[in-house]
Amino acid sequence: MTNKYKYTYGTLANGLRIVHCQNRGNVEYCGLAIQVGSRNETPRTYGLAHFVEHSIFKGTKRRHSWHIINRMESIGGELNAYTSEETTMLYSVFPKGGLTRAVELMHDLVANSEFPERQIEREREVVLDEIASYLDSPSEAVFDSFNDLMFSGSSLGHNILGNTETIPTFTSQICRQFLERYYTPKNMVFFYLGPSSAERVASVVGKFFEKLDRPTIKHTLQPPAILEPFDKYNHIGSHQCHTLMGARIPGMFANEKHTFALLNNIIGGPCMNSLLNIELRERHGYVYSVDSSTSLFSDCGELTVYFGCDPEHTAPCRKIVTEIFNRLASKQMSERALNAAKKQYLGQMAVASENNEQAALAAGRSTLFKGFVTPVHEIIEHIRSVSTDDIRNAAEGIAKQGLSVLTFG
């Protein structure tokens, strides 16, 4: 796997950072990575980051919502956004030649959004419906409830969407204040992937964003305390049980993150030969869906295992998941098995690298938090350097900590 993407960096006088990657394609990807998410909310404003991200499209001093929606779509492009715990992403994908149009629109949204009260009223209903729809899907809702318990008492311990008590309180003024507080030049990165040169991108971004002048207030996040493992069952009257098991792991800046990424892939990655898929689905026929994943934040992380099964299979599935972690913690993998796992993981990376949109978004997030995009060859070196001792130590840390469990059924 080669370094398909080569990045260059720049910074405007007001502090807005730019990360650029040039290719020969006919599609352009660009956007803003903003360092704000649900972790920046208080109990009285749970859901505000996501609500502002929704409502930023509802009108500016220059445009009504209809004009915002059609600005990129009229040329065959898309305008989109999403919110996570620590990041808001505002981005666009469009045919070659639409860069100025996209950058101007994003500047208008960030600098001039007015959050018309009439539109805010409608958006409240949309978000409340989204919350209700999400709660009606236990395979999704179990993840938020699990995090509420895993990170209880911290800024990570609440739903990104907010709740029925907070959403009705959001006004145009509250949204504008949040936007002006966090959508600041030094709190954002403009990212680009496409055929335009770095000089042209910097020129266009500078033309529209260089006069954006908002002070940035530094916010220090407190790392969530490591709590005792929990074991809870929520009776929701569903025909199938949805179970999440997991434990704390180090965050995005930890040296061990590549070890945990490889461990996660071995245990329950997307391939059919993961340990969990072989044991729970192929060997026993207990589940249709099983996978594991990692979530890495700036100061902590978690590794979780999800499976859905008939109620009578929940207990044996839980036992097998625990046994897999204990086995990896107590018995060292063979070098041959580890090398095969590395080859598979690096192959998956190569396949994923063909997704230009995800590459652009990842470049924005990485530059936002680290100031640069880690070169592919360094990631490969990290993965190749993971030892059998590293895998055993990572599994041992999880086994000693104990797996927390939440079941909806």
C-alpha cells in the first residue's frame, strides 16, 4: 500500500488551518472540521451541538433555506453535516469546477446563519422525531445507553441528539451564541481533496474566510473517570435481545491505539473470519449480527462488542465473548496467526483508501486534533510492529478491567 494521498498545510492570518490533497479526479471534496460536539454541552443544553448543525441550513442573511439546499445540488453536488462527541463536520461533494461556490456557501453558513425562529420551530419537531425514531431502534439505542453508563458523570455521558426536555428550550439566540462561540477560525480546519492546486484552494478559502474574526475560548475537557463494570438489562418487550459488552481503552493519542485497532479486528472486525463471527454465528448459530468496534476520543476510548440474538442465547453469547478476551489475555497468539491478522488489516486499509470522501473527512479530523495527517507508511510501520505480547497485554487489560454489559430485550 502506497501513500496515495499527499497533504500540504497552511494557515490563514486569523488562524483557520487548511489541509489540501490534490488528485486527478473530476470530483471535489471540501468542508470544515469544527472542534465542537456533544462534549461541549451542559445538562441544560444537551443536544445543542447537533441542533445547531441541523439548523445552520435554515437561513442566512443572504439566503433562505431553499436556496441553501439547492446551491450545491443544482450542479449535481451534495451538502451535508454531522455531529459527534467532539467534532462537527460540514462538507460538500461536487463536480470539478464548483470550489468557489462551495467555499462561499460554507462561509455564508458559518458567518451569517440567522436561525429564523419559524424554521427553528420546525426543526425542533424534526429532531424530536429523530430521537423517537432512534429510541424505536434498540440495536442503535443500546449504544447511547451504554455510553451513558460507561461515561456516567462526564461530558461523554449523554446522547448526542439531546432529549425531550432540552430540545424545546433552544431559541434562535441560543443557537447563534453557540455558533459564534465555537465556529471560530482557530477552532476549525478547512479540508480539501480534488484536482485544484493548493495555491488555488488557499486563495479561494482566504477570499471568503480571512475576514472572519471571532475569538476562540479554550475549553479544557476533564477525562471521564474509570467506573466499575456494570451489568444491566432493560426490558423493552422486543422479540430479540440486543447486547453491548465493552471496556475502556486508551484514546486517539495513545501509543497503543494501533494495537487495540488490530485486536478489535481480530475479535470482531468486518470480515467473516473474526473470532466472534466464527464462534457465535458459524459454529453455534446463535446470532445473525455480531461485530466489535472502537471509539477513540481525545482523552479516552472504548472497545465494544455488539450482538443481537434470541433471548435464550444471550447468556451463552456473553460467556463466549468473555472467554475470547480471556483466551487472548492468557494465551499468546502465534506469530503466524498475528502476521495473518496484520496482512488482513492492512488489506482492509488499502480497500478503504479508495473512498475519497472518507479520506477527506479523516484528513480534516486528523488535522483538527493533531495538526497533520499521519502518513500511510507510518501507520503500516505501527501495525507491523505490533507484537504478540502487545496483543496479549491489550486483551489482559480489558479482561482485568472486566466487561460492562447492557442488554435491551
